[in-house]
Amino acid sequence: MCERMAAFGIGLNLVTYLVSNLHLPVAFSANIVTNYLGTAYMVCLLGGYIADTYIGRFRTILLGAVLQFLVFNFTPHLQEIDLFQLFQCYFVHVIERHKLISQRNSWTTDFQT
């Protein structure tokens, strides 16, 4: 239950971040968050199946603890890599492409009327 609340909290904050900091359109930001939440739900089902069928209960807990330790210890070092600037450049490219497609669609509807 707590992980679902955390996922929804991250989702709401992610929309705000995408709109205010990365200057993405609201609809595109909501689409990204919807994809994130859908992936979060589906990965839980896949992970549960793999854990129950192949890995086992205790090895799954051990693997989860090791992954959590690695992520918590090495996440602060991601700021040094400047990975977030790379994502920001990618999203700016996507926005520009979306604007061009929107303009192209508006031009074709202008000629048709």
C-alpha cells in the first residue's frame, strides 16, 4: 500500500517538474506519467512471477536489498555525470518535433477548408 502511495506522489510531482522545469506541454507530461505508472504496475506482476517461479522468497529479498543499497548509495553520484542535462536536451528535441507536426497539421486543415 505504501509503495502505491509513493508512486502516485512521484507521479504528481513528476508532472509539475516536467511542465515547470523542462517546459513540456501538460498533455505530453501527463502521458509520460501515465506510461510511468502503467509500467510500475506491470513490472510488479512480472517481478512477482519471476520471484515465485525461479528465484525464491529469500533470494528475492536479498536481491532487492542489494539493489536498494546500490541505488541509494550511487544515486547522488548521477549529478556528477550530467545525465539529467542529456534527458533535458532529448525532451527539448521531442517538443520541437511535436510543434512542427502540430503546425503541419494546422496548415493542411487550413488548405482543406
